[in-house]
Amino acid sequence: MGINRKIVLVLLVFAVHLCHCKKGMNERKITNSNWRDILQGEWMVKFYAPWCPACQGMSHTWREFADWAAEEMTSLSVGSVDVTEQAELNGRFMVTSLPTIYHVKDGVFRQYTSSRSLSDFKKFIVEEKWKPIKPMNAWLTPDSHIMNGISKLFSFSMHLKNFHESLRSDYGLPGWASMLLFGLVVIIIGLLLGIGLVLFIDWWMGPQPDMYEGVPPSMEEVDGKTEEENVEEEKVEEINEEANDEKKVRKRKVKKEE
């Protein structure tokens, strides 16, 4: 009997421990490879960073919320995104503060801005307090073309950062030399893109007719003289006319005297 009791006790302890471990595993980890899962059904998704004090403060509450959803609200899934590991998702969702929480219902995103207590999380879902919240604009949703482009830029920036760190740690390149190399690469890429853009526009638009075609030429273009030259010529003509008039007057006086 004593041995049977010990076995039962060990089994009970193991069962309790198993249940406790299972409770901590209901929070889904969202990555760049599985994030599209949140576009179906109802989700609450938290964006956090391990170094963020506010994120650390609500981590236990968020796990309890995930356990509650798994037991009492099976239609709801609870997930988390570590922005330090998922740079593309950080850009795709335009996360500017931590922690950031989104409610997702069949691909419609709404940001949660209320209190971060467990009771408020439950009321938000049970009482459907998310309905009055204005959904995210369609062109800002994570699956839009604009956000796809921004996520690629964030991913590219992280690759550049890793490459910069690799140059310094693996190859022993000084920091200033690495920055100089990056500057030269950026300038060269900019020049190539600019030349490519000019060539594309020239090919797309084709040769353009003279914008002044059909406009009648001005008097200056006809005689090839400027306005100042014309004014000077007019003054010379006036002087010549006055001199001719004086000559005529003198001839008349001479005739009268004769």
C-alpha cells in the first residue's frame, strides 16, 4: 500500500506539472513565416521587445490571457511578435511604440489602446468592445502592397546592419572604413538608379516636339536686333531728320537774301 500511494503521489505531481507547463504554451509566437495565419479568425497580437520594461511588466498577464482564451474562448488566438527578431513584421505593422496590441477579426485590424489588465482583456473580447474602434485603413493593412514594400525595406536595413557588424567583427574593418564603403555603395547605386530612370523616361515618353513650334517669331527674332539697338537707331534717325530740317531752313534764308 505504501508503494502504491507513492506512485499515485508521483503521478499527481507529474500531472500538475504537465498542466502548468501546458498553460504557459498557449501563447503563439508570430514570425515572418506564419504571420498570415492571423488573417483568419479572431486574434489578439502583442508586439514587444525583451528590453522593454512595460513589455516585461505585462508578459505574465499576457500568458494568463492566452491560457484563458485556450480554455474558455477557443475561437480566440493569442500571439506575440518579438520586434528584435522580426524586423519585417515591425515594418509591416508600422510599430512605433511598445508594447503595441492589435485585435484582428477576419483580416480587419484594430489597435487596442485600453488598460492592459487581464480583466480588461477579457471584457474587450467577451463584450465585443472592439466593434466601435475604427479599423485600420485598407492601404495601411499589413497585407497591402505599400506595407509589403515597407517590410522589404526594413528587412534590407537589417541585412545592411548585419553586414556592417560582420565587416567589423569578422574582418576587423574599422568603423570609419565600413561607413565609407557604405557611402560609396549608396552613391554608386543612386547614380545607377538615376541613369536608369532617365533612360526609362526617355524611352517611355519618346522624342518630344519643339515646345515653341507654331509660335510666331517676335520682331527681335526677325531683324536680329535687341530693343536697345532699335531705340538707338530711332534716336539717330531723329537727329538726322532735325539736321535735314536745319539745312532746309538755311537754304530758304539764302534764297530770300538773294
